Amino acid sequence: CIPPMAPPTCLDNITGQNGIVQVVVDTAEKKTKSTGLLDADEFRRQSHQVVDLISEYYDRMGDYPVHPSVTPGFLRNLLPPDAPFRPEPDAFSSALKDVRDIILPGLTHWQSARHMAHFPASSSTIGALGEALTAGINVVPFTWAASPAATELEMLVVDWLGKALHLPDSLLFAGGGGGTLLGTSCEAILCTLVAARDRKLAEIGGNRICDLVVYCSDQTHFAFRKAARIAGILRDHCRAIPTCHHNMFALSPTELEAAMQADVDAGLVPLFLCATLGTTQTTAVDPIGQLCAVTAPHGVWVHVDAAYAGNALVCPEFTEVIDGVEAVDSFSMNAHKWLLANNDCCAMWVKKPSALVAALGPEQDLILKDAASEGHNVVDYMDWTMTLTRRFRALKMWLVLRCYGIQGLRDHIRNHVRMAEAFEKMVKADERFEVVTDRKFALVCFRLRSQDKFGGADKQPANRLNRRLLEEVNAATSGPYMSSATVGGMFILRCAIGSTLTEDHHVSDAWKVVQDQATIILHD
């Protein structure tokens, strides 16, 4: 007679004084402790608390000053210096209370309707829920085999998005190119720069890395110069071509051609051009087609950084700003800036994915590769970027495109452009102010005019006057939060319309604050 089987036990090995000691652990107890970390019922209860807190936050957004009046160290003085050894009872609820009472009041509220300082970090319910769904599923799609559906959805989504932005087929999987979703444009710039570097060095010899030169305008985001340093480009081999107010701070093809020829004459090798569609300072647009004509004879890789303004390409009326884009090697934009995708979601497309794989792929077969994909032309996205661990961003972007549709995204962009146009008209209607650059998208660059233009003594230099104006506008509790830039020697104020919550009355209220503060300053 065979006795009935007893419930299985789990043997945990613990090193004792005389070697290995076997400790019997009750299986049911161990299961409870481990599975409690992903307990469905507890997750459901706690997630409801989170949703309630976020919903309350959006309802009360107008109660917060956009930018907090705090000093460095304020939060460290409000929270314990050490992590708890054991959690307190209902620790999650207690932690959420600290979020509500301590952390939220100390934030700059990027989703505020009155946040007009930087380019938007656009948010939507679908974007936020897509982010939550991604976090909950929590796969790591570094190869096709690691998460087949995640890889193939990403390939589908970047083609969907590329078509929606009117990009040429040559940058899409459908046309022999391809795309991926990264965190930010900084990553896209670095990845393409490394690919360009290795491709060029394969032609001229690896020992000539110190001869490579890269190009941009003096308006290009500093992320490009940072990427160049990381990629091994000498600091003084990053050419920032001066721009001027005359052509609205766009990169001049003539100036670029002269700089490249001077480098060639000096025995150097032009490598890479970072052209910008919508610069951070003023949303200047570099003439892509003309620049490509200049770089082509030198075999220069042309990358277009369209972090902000690339989102506007979803609207056909903006596509003229990418005339000549068929000739570029790569293109990137941040869908989290203006296409409701929530942070973070940068789309990057390349004409020749093989250049990325050659530079960033492994030099030997790894256990990360899978036999199931052998013989198939699969994409392993770990070969397209610097990291192995990747997030399933495609799920969020797919949900946004599916739930809002192309028309919904166009309406979103056009609404902000319309409000920015209204703000621009209000500025122009006040003779004390001037609009400094042509508005192309939803950013208005403006400033108080120099007072000597009104026939009086210029008691306060214009730059100092506008610095003070910005300080007073941002200090107004109910006022907007704006930012500044210095271009062509001029200190200007930037009003960037882009928060999902911004409505017409927020724009007119913001202008009223600017006018009132200007009146006070000018009468001092």
C-alpha cells in the first residue's frame, strides 16, 4: 500500500557553521509572501486610490501656482532621512497622503493650463492609461524573441506615425527604412551620430576619428554638442554656424557650405549635420532641402531634430517645412511633446537601419538571440539603440493613435496654434510690445520695446526691462508661467501654448497679467 503523497515542501539552503543546513519552508506560506507583491485584489484596490488622486489633481490643477515658491532642500526637511525598515500599516495610503500634501505642492505643474514656459509635455487620459498598461505588463522587448508582439507592434506603430506625419516612404519599414521608439531626442541624436561615425570611419580608417567634424546652427539644442562629445568628436570640431534675425535664426546653406569647404581644405572630414525643425529658442526652421544639397557632395549624414515641431506635421498645412526631407538620413520627433503620448516617447526613423545595427549591434552571437527567429528577417531593437532594457512604448502610442485618430490629433494641434495666433494678435495690438520672430507653430516670442522708440529717455535698457517683466509675470500667483531666450543679443519672453488643459480664457488672462506688470514696470 502506497501512502498518499504529502503536500510538496520547499527546501531553502542556508549556509550554517558546519556547511549547508536544510530548512523546511511551508509552501503555502512562501506562496503567499511572494505572490502578495503582485496580488490582483490588492492591485485593484490601490490602483483605484491612484486614479482618484490623479483625477483630484487634475480637478484642482488651477489651485496650484504653476511654479512653486520653494527653496532648495525644502523636501528633504519634510521627509525622514532614512527609508523605513518595515512598512507602516496601510503604507500605500499614507504615502499617497504625502504625495498629495507634500510632493504635489512642490512641483512645477507641467499639465497646468497656465504652463506656457516650455514646450508642452502633453498628456491625455489614453496616454496615461497606456503608460499604466505598459508598466503593468512590464515586458522587455530588446529582441523579437523576447516579446514578439511588442516588437511587431512597434514596427507597425512607427509606420503608422510616419505616414501620419507625411514622412517619405524611404524612412519607413514599408519603403526599406524603419523606425523605433526611444525615450528622447537626445538618444536619437546620439544613436544616429554613432552610426554615421562608424560608417565614415569604415571608409577613411578608424585612426582618423580626430579629423571628423560635425555641424549645427547656434540655435541647435545643446543635446547635439553633448552627443558629439560622447561619440568622441573633438570639442573644437563641433561647428555651430551663426544665425541672424534677418532669416529668423534659420541655418544658412551658404554659411554651412563655406564652413564645410574650409574644413575640407584643412584636411578635415565633414561627418554629420543636425538640422532642426522648430528650434527650442524660437522654433526656427532650417531649410532641409537646401542643406542636403550642400552636404551631399561631402557624404555627410543629415539628421533632422524635429522634437517639438515635428508633431505639427500631422496637419497637412505644415508639411511645407519639410521640403526636401526625402534626402535626409534620419529624422526624430517627440510624440510626448504635442501628440498626447505622455512622457516618454521619441520616434526615430532612419533610411538605412543597417547602419544603426552595424554600429550598435553585438559583435558576437549572444544568448539573447533566439533560434525561433533564425532564417527570418526580424528586427531586434536592442541593435538600434544604446540600451538592452527597453520599454514597451509602442503600446501607449498605438492606443493614442487608435483612440484619438489622425483627425483628433490634428484638432489638438490646430487648437493650440489658433490660441497662439490669438495671443500674437494681442501682443501686436499693444504698441509697447513687439513680436520678435515669425510665429510658425504655437510659440510666440515677444518683448517690451526699447523706451527710446517712444521719444523718451531709455531709463532701463530693453534687456533688463524684459528680464524684470518675466520675473514679475512668473511671480504673479494666478498668472502664467513663461520662459525666456536670448537670440541676436535680445532677451525675449516665450509664450508656448500647448497644455492639454489650456483654453482661450487662460490665454487672454495670461496676456492681461503681462500687460498689467508691464504698466507697473514702465511707471517706476
